[in-house]
Amino acid sequence: MSSAFLEIIELPDGDFVLQKADEEGEPLVTITFSKDAKEFLKEHNVTVAKAMIGAGIQTVGVISKQMAESELDDEFRTVH
């Protein structure tokens, strides 16, 4: 069964990954900051990574809703 919970992990190399909790396998998303970005952000890189992932998840929700509404429109189309 697929996990409904997601987690953000900071890897030893400074990358951040979004993955399903309690599951192994390829991450859903990986964020890699350049050296310059890491120097600029310092400890705020965690905040920026969380915001980026949060915005992505929110956008996926909007897209999913639009797709579901589109499927309903197709299902109840009146044909004359």
C-alpha cells in the first residue's frame, strides 16, 4: 500500500528530497542549490526548499481538481 504521508529530507550533500514516508525508492522531487545559492541563503536554504516543495504540492492540487472537473464535464455532456 502506498504511503499517504510525504517527508522532506536534507541529504548529506545539501540536496533536499521529497519522498513518501516509510517507503524506499526514487524521490518524488530533488532540489539542488548551486554553490552560490547555498552561500547566499546560508541556513535559510531549508525554508526556501520547503516553500518550493509546498508551492509544487499546492499546484498539483489545483491541477488535480481541474482534471477531475474536466472528467465530470465530459461524463455529463449532453449530445443532441
